[in-house]
Amino acid sequence: MSQASFSSLSLRTELLSNLESLGYQSMTPIQAQSLPAIIAGKDVIAQGKTGSGKTAAFGLGLLQALDVKRFRIQTLVLCPTRELADQVATEIRKLARAIHNIKVLTLCGGMPFGPQIGSLEHGAHIVVGTPGRILDHIEKGTLVLDDITTFVLDEADRMLDMGFQPALDAIIEKMPTQRQTLLFSATFPDEIKSIADRIMDQPEFVKVESTHEQSTISQHFYEVSNFEERLLAIRLLLMKHQPESCVVFCNMKKDTQEVADELCNYGFSALALNGDLEQKDRDQTLVRFANKSVSILVATDVAARGLDIDALDAVINYQLSHDPEVHVHRIGRTGRAGSKGVACSLFSAKDANKVIILEDYLGIRIEAEHLPELSVLDGVIAKPKMVSLRIDGGKKQKVRPGDIVGALTGDNGIDFKQIGKIQVLDNWAYVAVGSEVATVALKKLEAGKIKGRKFRIARMR
């Protein structure tokens, strides 16, 4: 019997016979790695892309643990969107069809509230839903989580991208601490790690990806003599590598604005980030860069501290840092999560001492390379794939990410896949949409209502 067959697991006989009738022969890698621990009742973090078979992994695990005779809500599955919640509920029902009388209920925003209350009154074993609507039911007292034994966070990274962290925290507070928690995520940024540390008990970590490809940063050094040459070098490097997101590090505040302005004059999408910015402008700059509606951030080290941008395509050091440790920290922001990153550093003859210190620290020999040919400047500058829209309403106006998604995707709206990061701050919110649908999205928000009222909407320039 192959190790990858479902029959190698100690699953209920009715689950196994149903899997056979569904034609599920062997397990996908994520199922093979996570199911034994899930069935054993352990907390599990599983990292894998969509389509890896993760729904069946947690679906089989929660059905195995379910006590059907106990007509209480024993499992809660949280998903970032209504579409995903519907898919997950359908898959769980399919896996459960050989077990009689299992009730799976979906609770999502964008659907009438009344019928959901009626369904909850009739009871269920498994609830699948979106954070905003689940929290609404908890706050109204129509959903009680006292009997939860299994809690699943599906596409956790997407939920954080869409600003659901406060809702997640509030929901988790309302369920028993003695439970099994399963967290599935395509990526594993620091925020996911900190959530896992808080809500999970010694979780097993499962990762399914091409693990042979290590995080690789290719470093390049170029010698320049003056401001004009430095700026030309940056333009050449940006045109050669065409990064979707790149940070240009400067040692001084005044340089950040100067370099950003010059790049904008040449048609690049760039913003400066330095300590002189007011908090609102800083928030706005970071939001636009994080949601990929601006490609280049020109920043000082201090301003970039706490910069929560995962896996930059490129880092350019406009000047070498005075401290080799800072240099390593700068370039370490690229090439994360197994992707290849490019780090380009400019230096002048005056930097001889810095170069020697850096060589010793890195244990490499730094040789100046030739800059790309001038002909690369004839190419077309890639525009950002996303556009940021600002909504003049935020947490204080009770605006939630789910409300924004609903307002964008309703009748004649845009597809959910065209929505990027959503960030809701105290008095305003930002949503990234695909640049090709920005006008449609803007009109949809302007014409419609969020939380039953009109808000001013602006396209960020």
C-alpha cells in the first residue's frame, strides 16, 4: 500500500469509502504531510498554494473529529471571501456525504442577515464564513462558539492583506482555548507567524513548495562619480531589471525627495519616505507601495524601519551604508520566500574605506561591474499593475474590508480577483484594484454605498 494513499490513514470507514467513490486515489503532498498530524489532533500550520488540495486536508481532519450526535457548532472555518467560503462549504459537504445528518452552514457578508439567523436557530455542526459576518453574528448573540473543538483559518495571508486582523482577534477571543487550530496560508509573513504564536499550541509546520530553491540574492556593485552619474545608474538598473517593487536606500533625508522627484520626471512611479513626512502622508505612501500601486520607494533606513513589505524584487543602494550590518539588513528585504532578489549598490572612490569594511564583513571581493548599456533607456517604463483608491471613511465610521469588497463586486462591479490589498485606518480606507479596472471600480464606489451611506472616493495620484 502506497504511503500516499488515503487508506494508509486512520480515517473513519465511511470517509474512506466516500473518497474512493469520489475517485480520490492518492494524497497530494500537502495532504500527505498535514493529515497525520491533523488526525492526531495537533495544531498545524500548512503553507501551500491554492490548488494544493488543502481544503480536503482540513475538511477530512474536521470531519474525522466531529461528533455528529452532538448537535452543536463544533467547527469554525474562516475564509477571506464569500466565493472561497462557498467553495470550502461545497467541498466539505462532498467529503461528508457518507456521514448522515451533518449540517454545514455558510455565513458570509453580502447575503441577507435574517435567513442566516433562522438557519443558526435550527443549528449546525460546521460553520464556514467570512470574518466580518461571523463577528456580526457573535456581537448580536446569534452565533455562540462555546462548543468549538476545531478552528480553521484558510488563506490566512489573504485575510491579513484585506485588513481582517481586528475581526480575527475578536472572534478568537470568543472561542475555547482548548481546541485544535489549523492555519493554511500560501505565504508565511511575520504577521502570520505572530498570530500563530498567539493562538496555536506547539503547531507542526508543513510546507509544500519547491524547497530546493533557496532564497537567493544576487549582489552587484557599480562605481559612479557624481549625482548625475548616480541618477543615470539608477535609471539604467531600473530599466534593466523592471522591478514591480523596489526600494532605493539613501543615507540622507534630502536625497530621498531629490531622487524620487528626478525619477518621477523621467516617468517612473516613485515616492519618497523620510522622517519629515506627516503621519497621514507616511501611511498613504506605505499603503500605496505595499499594495503595488507605486513601484519605487526612495527611503532612508530610519524611515524604512518596520517597513512591512515582503519579497521586494530589487533593492538599490543609492549610497553604501556606513554600517555593514545595515547593508545586510537592506538587501535582506529582497529575495525572500524562495524567490530571486537583486541588490545593486553604488559607490564612489571616496567610499574605499566602506568597501573594505563591507568586503571583510561579507567575506567577498567587491568588483565594480559595468552598468547596463544606455540602449535600455529606449525601453518602455512598466507602470504599476494596481491603482489605489481612497475612501474617506474608516474604522470610526464602522467601515470594514468586507464592506469594501461587497461594494466593489456587486452588480456590474469588478471581479474579486482584481482587488488587491485593503487597509482600513481610523478615518479613511485604501483599496488596491487592477489598473485596467480602476475607472470602473471608482465609478462603482462613487455610485454605490458602503455601510448604507455615501463616502467621498478619490483615485490616488
